[in-house]
Amino acid sequence: MSNKIQTLSGYIHEYAKSVQDPEHFWSRIADSFHWQKRWDSVVEWNFKGPDVKWFTNAKLNITENIFERHLYTLGDKPAIIWEPNNPDEDVRTITYKELYAQVCQFSNVLKAKGVSKGDRVIIYMPMVPEAAVAMLACARIGAVHSVVFAGFSATSLADRINDCKAKMVLTSDGNFRGSKKIAVKEVVDEAIERTESIEKVIVLRRTGQDVNMKSGRDIWWHEAVEGVSTENKAEIVDSEDMLFILYTSGSTGKPKGVVHTCGGYMVYTTYTFQNVFQYSQGDVYWCTADVGWITGHSYIVYGPLLAGATTLMFEGVPTYPDAGRFWAICDKHKVNQFYTAPTAIRALQAYGTEPIEPYKLDSLRVIGTVGEPINEEAWHWYHDHIGKGKCPIVDTWWQTETGGIMISPIAGVTPTKPSYATLPLPGIQLAILDNDGKELTGNSVEGNLCVKFPWPSMLRTTYGDHERCRQTYFSSFKGYYFTGDGVKRDEDGYYRILGRVDDVINVSGHRMGTAEVENAINEHPKVIESAVVGYPHDIKGQGIYAYVICDMEGRSEANLIEEIRQTVTKIIGPIAKPDKIQIVPGLPKTRSGKIMRRILRKIATGETANMGDTSTLLNPEVVEEIIEGAQ
Ligand code: PRX
């Protein structure tokens, strides 16, 4: 814990050191880990390739840094506290020693079932401790996990399996979510029909619902582990070997597999976890994300466990059995650090303060947010009613690609400002660029958020397509990593994220490409063309507005709209279902045939008074017609 920053001057000092001599700075942090072989150089990089390597030629296993490094001192301490969906079901508390045994045992299972170093394993599971066991067992044997959020459709799952040519799927029979029981194995079966690489499926029994088990391919988890040794020697891997692939949406149609590697990711997630949340031994930390997203990877599993923390894992939803569930859990487990998304805060805010009243919330010391900009109203509500005016809010800005938190207050150290992610963490060299690629220096500037120096947990490539990685992140502004976000640096040098500047929308903290949703809509046989934009939504942050040209013959508009919604659910998953669908006679296009999204965004937002210049359109008359039919 010696790397913990405790004062503002300490932060300023550390930040300055991290910029003046990054190699010395990061090697000092990395020294507190257990390496089988030390690195030859701290960082080698260029952003042209891009080609980034941290702790070159160092050898390690990330799970040795969770277990072997901690067992002597923390063996009997809870590693995971699991709170089930149904509050009447038993809580599970798993100590470091117990988790170690489970991970070793499952590592042996994976090996026995044919998984070896470098193989890809898909994890499509509910929020149960076995999901963490699955991830860590892959890491222990040097296999590459790719967790797919269990709300994604069979098509999305199949696409991901095919893209990384996974050998195995780890899943469950079903999933409890609030009052619902959701089929999971069934989705896996459907997905595998469209793939060729899967050899085995291991199925955890969770809901007890009926499932088909394909003989020779499918194995029950409890049968697979029976009698298997709980000892396993970790595979020693290179610092730059792949740890995991996580698929995320971009502005093009197909999600890309963001690749993270072992050494740098380990160092950075631990460092940021310890500092941002100011975790102290004995605290209970809770992040409400799902392990299917990067937040779950870095700040439910890896960061906290590498730091020897107690991480709470929650299976359910914030409103089941009632809208006080989060607060009930905070009191029940005496949570000290609580980390959630603005969309959850806004959704709970809508229930008023009554659901909070039965709870004390007096164990909370730090409260955090992630995933989307937090509006000032939600910030104040969170601060006053949950933090009771005494907990610093850490508004953490980062991305799947950054692996860890980049801009955030350090709890209790950095003075906060509503809706501001505040200042970059040590090691993070930000730059704001105008659209011509000129860096805007000084304060009171606004532009494209970029990073000009590598950090240990940055993405290394996009799986199977390095050129796509270069194109997406390193080509807009030469020599910089481009985040896709707009940002403002105010008069105090504080950063406020303004949202995406590309064709990515952020719905309830979930990233979606407009093209991805359009592709799904276009799968409906009656759809001729579509255009999707985001619009401000009170709870979700952004909602999805789809303009669709359809062949209406023999169909009612209401039916067609419902069918289109179902098509999107089927192809991507319920999270991508458009909030509004408007059937339109045409889409505004430029003479070169490009859809003018600027106009569609204005209509979706209701800003129709000033449409700007529409004279360059091929079909200006369509704009009026769309405005008339707008919702
Ligand atoms: O637009 C930013 C927004 O979420 C995007 C990254 O999404 P994803 O890769 O799914 O990761 C989410 C969890 C790390 C960013 O490009 N975003 C994330 N955190 C914030 C945010 N926008 C504003 N404030 C934040 N704190």
C-alpha cells in the first residue's frame, strides 16, 4: 500500500514525477509485484504501428500476484462476498485461500479438457463467483478469456466466438435477474450452431432449469470438478502475452476485440484501484457492474483481488425486490466503497428518497461513478442522499481500451466538482486537440480528448486486425491515442467529459455503434434503409432513435415497429432495442449519398427551430416530412 497518494500535494508531486521520468515511476510501482523474471525495459513504444510494450521480457502470472503473494497474510480474509439475486438466499463468503483452491481446481479442469496456453475461452455467465473463478483459472493456465455479457443474443455470442475462434464456452443453465429466470444455456446452444471452433462447454447449475446437454461436448461444472486436485502450478507467461479479449462497439458495424496483456494491466489496475478508492485493509468494496464489461474485469475482479481487497459481487438488479436493494446491501455488508453508474443513480433517484430511509449508509466512505457523464442533478442527489454529504464522489473516466481509470479524483485528496472527472491520474498525459489536430494548450479549452504517452494498461491491438486498431485509435491525430470523446478543460484545469464525438452512443452506460444497430434493424425483411442517432434520455443518458424506411405493403405501422424492436433484440440483445422508431418516407442525404445525421440528431432532440443549412441536400423536402412525424 506504499503507493497510495494521501494528499493533494502528494498527487501533484507523483504526477510530476510520472511525466518527468515515466520509466522510473512505473518501475517503482511494479516492484511491489511478484515477477518470475524482471523486465529488460519498462516501456518500448510508438503510436505509429502502434507498438506498445510494457515491462518487456518480464515473466509472471497474474494469479500468483493475487494468491501466492497474499496467502500468507490474507489467506483467511474474504476475497469475494457474493450477494444473491434473492435476498433470502444465503450469502457466500469466499476467503483468499478458498478462492485459490477453486481457481487451481478449475485450472486443472480446463487443462484436462484440452485448453492450453494461448487458447481462447468464452465466458458467458451470470454474476456468480464462478464467473471470477473462470476468468482467473484461464489466466492461471495462460489461456485468454473473453467474457461476453450474458444479456447478448445468440448472434452476438456467435460473432464473438467466431472472431476469436474460441475452443470452449463456460456458461450456466440460466440466470436470475430480479423476478425473472433467464435462459442462458439455450442461447449458447443456438450460438454454437453457427460456429465451428467450440470443442467443449462447461455448464454451471444455477437456476436448475431444464437444459439440453449435448453428449461428448457439454459437461456439468460440478461433475467436471469432482475429485480434481486443488493444487496447480501457475503457467509462467510473458508480460506482453494476452490476458483477455473484450469486445466493444465502435463506429463501424462490427464490435472489435480489444486486447489486454498481462504485466501492464496488472500494475495499472492495482495502482488505480488503491488510489482512486483509497481502499484500506479490512474495507468492503462494492462495484455494481457486470463482469461482462471492462468495469467488472478491472474493478470487480483484477484490481481489487490484486490489491488483496474484499470485493462484493451482486447477482441481481437495483430494483429487486424493491428500489432500496442497493442500500440494503450497503448496510448488510457494511460497504465502505461503492461504485456504480449514473444511469443506476438516475433510475433510483426517480423513486424519491423513501426507499433510502430505512438504511443508515453510515459505513460508506467513498462513492463512485463510471460509464457516462453524470449530470449535476444526479451528482448532487448521490452526494447528498447516498454519501450524506460526507463521501467524496469519484467520477471516473475511462474506456474498455484504456483498461483502467484515467481521469478521476483520488478520494478525499482531489477536490471534486459536480460533473467533472477532475484530473488525470499519475502517468496519464492528456492532450486536447482541435479538429485540425492542433493541440490546445492552457486552460478554458474544448476539443477532442487524446493521450500522448502510453500507460501500462492500454489496449495493444484489436484481435486479429491490427490495422483496425491503428485506424480507429491512432490515425485521426498522428502521434496520439484518440479516445472518441469530447472534453472541456476549465479555468482550473479540471476535465469535464462532454460525450462521444463519433458515431457511438452511450445508452445506460453501454456503448453501442449506430451502424451496429442499423445493421440489426436492416435485417428485418421489410426494412429498406435506416439511420440511428442518440438523443438525451432522462434515465439512460442517451436513448436510441431509429429512422426507418420500410416497405409498408400489407403491414400496420405499429406491428412493424414492434417487429423491428424484436429483430434488434434477437440480433444484438435487449440493451440495443430502440426507444423510438419512426417510419419515414426518406432520409436526408447529401448529393454524394451520405446520410446527414446532424439533421436527424436535431429532430430527435426536438431542436427543429433551426435546422441549419439544408440546401446541399439531395432531398430537402424530406426534412419537413420527418419533423411532422417526429415523436
Ligand atoms: O464516452 C465515454 C464514456 O464511456 C465510454 C467508454 O465506454 P466503455 O468502453 O463501455 O467503458 C465504460 C466503462 C469504463 C467513454 O468513451 N464514459 C466512461 N466513463 C465516463 C464516461 N463519460 C463521462 N464520464 C465518465 N466518468
